Amino acid sequence: MTSQPRKIDYATLKHQLQARPHDGHKGHFGHVLVIGGDKGIGGAALMAGMSAARTGAGLVSVATHPFHCAAFLVRYPELMAKAVEDSDDLVCLLSSASVIVLGPGLGQSDWSRMCLTLTLQTLATRPVPLVMDADALNFLSQSVGMNDIGHVRDLIITPHPGEAARLLDTSTADVQQDRVAAVIRLQASFGGVSILKGAGTLVAYRQGERVQVDQCAHGNPGMASGGMGDVLSGVLGGLLAQGLPAADSARLGTCIHSHAADLVAREHGERGMLATDLLGTIQRLVNP
């Protein structure tokens, strides 16, 4: 068996959330671009954008299928919902983002593939931090984008066990049998920071010549509902936008997300918890 990971929690990491300068403005706190939400699955991209905003990003854009834009503006007008019909639309958006969250509700269509390949090709020449989740990871498991992923600066991937199994060409059971070994393999395969979600979420990243694995001390079974991973991706994007390095964003973001779920469960119970229930609590936790 692989050695035990180091435990991390919100209380010991929250000091990384520095007070904002009195003369700060939205330009100081980054511009997150969420790319996802193929036709009919827009909620994931919307939740990622909402959580990036609640985490403190100065600006949040959502590049999504034109089908969703009107609904996005009604639900959350602070987000800049942008309709992407073709590659020209996306190129313009990629040029202004300081952080990209790629994958929530991305789907597996031709539109989805265009968004992923163009994003990775652009980041090869314009390096900004990237969070990859959901269908972006499923494309990687099919070798789509693998030639470009090595050029990405400050990469965070966030697979659940099933996605991790596809990325590692193994079974979910094998991933769960030794989660620490699995997250180390993910980090070795893709570089950057790997977050293996699940009970006792793991974070693997390079620390000098070795890979450090940390385990989040928070979380509860109420998080087993749709959209939780999308909210986490947005939290990570929001922290990266405010200047935290990838490893610190992954460690702190994982703890904020899971601790928020624990606080919601304490007040309302685990059963019936929704991903959006966490948003207000996340905002409180980023203002310690």
C-alpha cells in the first residue's frame, strides 16, 4: 500500500486568504472564463461560474452554447454569458481571460471538441492557469488534446473515480482500492495538480523532487449529488484568479468546498443537499 497522505483542513489554510487592498477594483481580482454548457446541459457551466464569482473573482465570463445565454442572464446577471457558435467567438473570449475553467457541461459533441481543442491550442502560446473537469477529462482519456496539455501552465485536473479510471486506463475499483497511488499516477501523467474527488478528497502536486499528497479532512455523504464538482471547479478558478498558485488553490479550494458542505449539512442535514446550497457558505468562508 502507498503511504498515508497528509491531512489538510480549512482552519490551517484560511490564512492564505489575504485582506483586499482598500483601493482594489475588479481588475485586481482576475477574470475567470468558464467554457462549457453544451445544448441541454448548461447548468454545470452556470454553477461553475456562480461559484467562481462567490469565491471572489473580479470578473466571470461563461462561454456556452447560444441556447443557454438568456437563461443564464436571468438566473445570474453578474455573469457575462457569451454565446459561442464557432471558433471565432471563442478566440475573442480566450484572449481576455486570466484563468480558464474547461469542462463543466461541455458534452462530447463536435461543438464540445472544438471548444476543448481550441482552448488547449491557445494556451500553448498564451499560458494562463487552467482547471479541467468533467467532459474535458473524458476527451483527454480519448487522447483528444494530449499533444497540447503539456504546454499548459498551472494545470489543475479534478476527476472523480470514474473519470480517473478512464484517464489511467484502469477500473474504478482499482482506483478506489488505492486512491493515493491513483492520484500520484494522475499527477505523473498530466503534470500540474491532480485532485481525486470522493470521500477524503486527495490533492497531489510536486514539492521539490517528490510528489506530495494531501487529504481533505472535510466532507460528507450529502455531497453525493449533481453539480458538486462544478461548484468545486468554480472555487478553484476563483482562487487562481486572485493570484494563489495552483497547489495552494487546489488545497484551499478543496477544503473550502467540503467545509461549506459540512456547515450546510450541520444546519439542514445531508439528504437533499444541492450544490447551489453551498454558495452562500462559500462566500462566508472566503471572508474569514
